Amino acid sequence: MRFVSDLFDPEPARWGLRGDPWVWRAMSEKLAGVALPPSAGEVERLLRATFDRVVGVELAIEAAPWVFREEFAHGGLSSGSVHLDTWRAELLPALVDRARARLDG
């Protein structure tokens, strides 16, 4: 069986801000044991809903390019900052692409 959490391995080589890897890992943990849905569209909806819950913003409507979340602050200048624009443009699309490759393969 394929799980949504499998999409999170490996981690990306680059992030937007220092909170992003912590969000990535939190999402992977929340989705552990969840079966991979049968379509890329369903995977995308699940990933977006999980992101919204983990970060506490609705990515589709939040206008800010980034938000600060204390729970993702683990040291460093931009610690705790989640770069929403990077999640919109790169990280979530990469996860959906990984899902598409698994579903097509």
C-alpha cells in the first residue's frame, strides 16, 4: 500500500524560510498511515487541507507571503517563519508531482 507520507521523502534541497522544514515534517507525521488517494486532485486537496491545519492559515486566501508560527521556531534568524509563497509555488506542487508519478507508475 502507498501512503501520503511517502511523498515527503526525500526532503527538498532548498526551502523558503527556516520554518518550512518543520512544516514539511509535521505534515508528514499527520499523514502517516493515510493511504494515497487515487487521483492527483484528491492528493492536492488533502495536502492543502493538512497544510492549512498545521500552519493555521488558509493558503488559498492568505495574502501574506509568510507567517510566523512559534511551534516551528527552532533557532536562527527566520526561525518559525513559514514562506507561504514557496509552499504555493514549489513545495506543494512538488508533492503533487510526486503523487502523480506514483499514481501513473
